[in-house]
Amino acid sequence: SPSDPDLVERARAAKEKLGDKVFVLGHHYQRDEVIQFADVTGDSFKLARDAAARPQAEYIVFCGVHFMAESADILTGDDQKVVLPDLAAGCSMADMATAEQVAECWDVLTEAGVAEQVVPVSYMNSSADIKAFTGRHGGTICTSSNARRALDWAFEQGEKVLFLPDQHLGRNTAVRDMGMSLEDCVVYNPHKPNGGLTADELRAAKMILWRGHCSVHGRFSLDSVNDVRERIPGVNVLVHPECRHEVVAAADHVGSTEYIIKTLEAAPAGSKWAIGTELNLVRRLANRFAPEGKEIVFLDKTVCFCSTMNRIDLPHLVWALESLAEGNLVNRIEVDKETEAFAKLALERMLALP
Ligand code: 13P
Ligand code: SF4
């Protein structure tokens, strides 16, 4: 929907008043009305790096979800303040692994006698507590654009990986990219005693996958892939690795949001694409590339927006920018010092991956 001209003008004026004091980051899943005010856009890896590369900005306004704002706070200086325009913009996947559950899991691994061989690898889509757990236990963070490199690194440090919290990214990377078998992976269910696994199963596994998933990407199905191939002959199916394994296995290309954009930029005129990722991004890409004769459709019409990404809308952004311009620091995201120290260790291991 076109943005309200009054709000557009107010956002522009507040941003101008703040000048270099503010830097606005926008994840690719954000609404168009918000993206138009982003100083940079990116996937979660690029945004984490960009936040750290802007030490002169006193305020980082993060248009994305809570874990991204936390990561930005961890990676930026103490005098930089990270602001999330709506505090209710969380991530259901990140919420699927709590600090208590993960501590309990580590106890289970210890009891089974495998903890010493396990290196935790946590997806960026996790709370600062989970990142700190990862740092404490010698592990690294990964995003969908470097999961393969993170796992290669982890298997140089130990024999097993505990992958948190997205089972699909973990399984897809291990099986599709690294040639492991489905039997090398087990799923740890935090709602069952001992994760629902026996000590023998834990000893035999290479990948211990946390039972978490994305509520948006998890809804694309093998049927959606088959249907679109029937409907649009010659279509290329391109999906995010948060999709389920059978969807990824049936797709032609798999990658992060940044990869999806680059692939479409390089695609020839006349090519046809079905994209399995968040709808704001797919619509924006469809509109952007239509004049070049690239046909881009959403992989499954029954899947909807990421509701938490969508909480950041123009009224929230205007409110945050105007408050900052008037000297009121609102909706600051601040990770406590101890958590930050260990989470930073894990994030820096990621940033140092080859
Ligand atoms: P990327 O931007 O890293 O591809 O991840 C997408 C995502 O689901 C963020 O929530
Ligand atoms: Fe979380 Fe999925 Fe939304 Fe990304 S798309 S923020 S993983 S719920």
C-alpha cells in the first residue's frame, strides 16, 4: 500500500534533523514504507557487519526483529544506542530456544558423556542469552549466508555439533551442502525428557538439531513446489534454507535473502522464478524486475507475511525518529554486560570465518 504522504514527510524531516547521529538499518523483509528510509538494507549477516561499521552514529535504528537489534547492540560501541521501533517485533523461531532449555540440554549431553565432543553453532536468529551460551562453550554464530563455513569450522573443533535453534537450516546445510546423511542428524525436543533422545542416539549423531523452525518458511511444502512447476513450465524454484528439507531438496537454488536478490539480479530476461521466502521481499523483487522481463511469483499463495517483521511500520518508525530528534531515547535494546561479553565472542568467531 502507498505510504501516507504526511508520515513520509515527518520521517524525512526527523531524519534530516538527526543527520549523521542516526543510522537506519533495514532487513530485506521489512515493508516498502520502511525500507525507503533505510540507509542500508541487507540480510542478517550484512546488517550485523554494517551496524559495527558505523561508530559515528549515536543511534542505530534497527528496522528488523529483536534478535537483530540485540546483535547490533553487542557489536557496536557502548556509547551507541540501538533502537527497535516496536518492541513487539520478536521472532517466533528465536523464542523456541530459551536459556533454561539450552542449559538443560547441555546437562543431557553431559550425562550422555558427549558434551566434550560437542561444539554449539547457533543461528543468528536466537536471543543474546543463546549466543552467550554458544560463546561460553566454544561455539560460533552463523547466518544463512555462512552456515556451511560455520559448520566446517565447528567440525574442525569437535566431532559433533549442537545446532540451535533452526533444525531446517542445520539439516539442510549438513545434508545438502556437506554430504551428511539424514541419519547423521537427530532432533532434540526441549519439551521431552532428555530431549526425546537416548544416550546411544546422542553418541551416534553428528548433528544434534534443536527442534525449532520458522513459522513462515516452515509453511512452504513439497506440494507448493510441485504445483508451481506444473503451473509455470520452466520455472526456477529458489528458496531460503529455513524451508523444510523436502522443499529445499526439490528446489533449484537455495540461499539467504542476499543470495536470492543477487541471483535474480543476474537472471536473464524472460526467465521465470518462484521464490520461497518472506512476502514483502518477494513482492518488492517482483515489482523491481518486472520491467526487465523477469517473471517472479511467490512460491505458495497461502503463506503470509512474517507478522513480527511487519510490526515495524511507518507510524512506528516516525515515532522513533521524532522521539530521537527531540532528545528522547525510546525503545533502546541493551544487552547486559556479562551476556554481551560471551555473545560477542561467538559473534566475532563468525565474523572471523574464512
Ligand atoms: P537472512 O536475512 O539471513 O537470509 O535471514 C532471514 C531471516 O529469516 C531473518 O529472520
Ligand atoms: Fe523469525 Fe521466520 Fe520471521 Fe525470520 S521470517 S523473523 S525466522 S519468524
